[in-house]
Amino acid sequence: MITKKSLQWIAWVLIAPVLLLRGFTTIYPILQTVYNSFFDIRILSGVNEFAGFSNYLNVFKDQKVLTTLQFTAMFVVVSMVFHVVLGVALALILNMKFRGRRFMRTIVLIPWAMPAVVIGMAAKWAFNNDYGLINDFVRRFVPDFQMNWLINAGTARTAVIAMDLWKDLPFFAILVLSGLQFISNEIYEAAKVDGADGIRSFIHITLPLIMRNVLTLCIPFTLWRLTGFDLVYSMTSGGPGEDTSLIAYRITMEAFTNLNVGYAAALAVMLFLVMAVFSWFNLRVMSRFEN
């Protein structure tokens, strides 16, 4: 007779290969990256020496990395603020009853379904000063308009953030919409009886009920912003200079272009710690909405 304990042992034996494979492909690379971060590994120079914390200290002396960190922080904060504000607004629009609502909910996801590399290459053409779609449209109203969007630091950063929003904002809105679907109409009807208008219903009913859903979405969406690479790589290549370089892009350049493995590993560990702290903080905030 097979006992409950025997079934548990059989289950562990069956899933052991998967756990070992997952551990090897996940835990081992993390540990190896942490190990490499304490070494000065420069493949082109043939250097492989213990460096202690020098790689971490050099981060705060590297102007390229400091510029990258500045834009990464700006990119994450600005992008997420617009994701939350515009995402909730778009979700409310898609939640309204109007003809063609199902069709609109479907086509709104087209930008999200497109690969970021394709969007970046298309944006690189669209923002071109001579033959780009953006300037062509503006010149229909202002004939002498000239703007090198991806040459100037400010406009290049604006363009990157705008394209990031254009791609992922619809997906954020659809996920918020899924939370709106669970709010019963009876709650709004009761609020109307008490004299609440649309704005008050949104502030006192809709927003509190979807807040946990929005905060939950902020975790993966923020982590995706922190690890963003493909859009910048295909659109600006980090330029002009390092003004649109994100931290994930800088790590990739250090590791695979400059072949400075130890320094890239230190940057990756620091990014991992930032992501871990953010996730912990966000989970703590979410727990307050559960109580």
C-alpha cells in the first residue's frame, strides 16, 4: 500500500531533475556574476585579477555610468507615472459601453504585440529630421520646422520615453481593465442614490478598488523598465553620447563590446540589488491595502 509519505517522495523524485536544471540555469549564473564582480576581468588585455570592491567603487567615478544611471532613473520614474495615469484613463475609456468596444480592445494591443526592436527601428526613421514622419506632419502646419530629435539629448530622451509608452501603455491599460471588470455595477448605483457624481465615484470607489491591481502591475512594469535594452539599442544606440543609455544597455556594452567582464558583473549585481529593494518596498506598500 502506498502511503502519503511515499507519494511525497515520488513527487520529489519526479520534480528533482527540473529543480536541478532550474537551479543550474538560474542560481549558478547569479553566483558566478557576484563572484566575477570582485575580479578585474578584461578579456582584451588578458587581465584576471582579484580586485575586491574596486569595480563597485569605480561605478561612482565613471561619468558614462553616472549619466546612464541618471537617465535610467528618469526613464523609469517618468515612464511609470505616465503608465499609471494614462493607463488608468485608457482603461476607464475601454470600460465604457460604446459601439465597437470589443474591436477597440483588440486593436489597442497591436503596439504591445510588436517587437521592441522593430518599434525602435521604425521610430529611428519616424524621428529623422529630413524624411521622418513626425517632422513631415509638423511641416504641414509650420513649413520651416527643423528638429533633429535623436541628435539633441533632451528630445532624444523624450522620444525614447514616448516610444516606450506607445508600446507598453495599452497592455498596462488592458490589465487595469481586468480589475475594473470585477467592480459590481450595484456599488455605483448605490453611490448614485447617495448623490455621488462620476468624479466622486472614481475617487471613493473605483480608485481604491483597483489600487492593489495597479500597484501589483507596477512591480513587473518597473522591472521591465530597469532591464530595458532592445528599444534603446535599435533606436538610439545610447546616443547622443550616453544620454539615452539605460543601465541594462551599459552592462551589455561593457560585457560584450568592451569585454570588461568584472566591471559589467558589478553593474549587474548593483542592478539586481536595486530591483530586489524596489520589489520588497512595493510588496510592503501592497500589504497595507490588504489590511
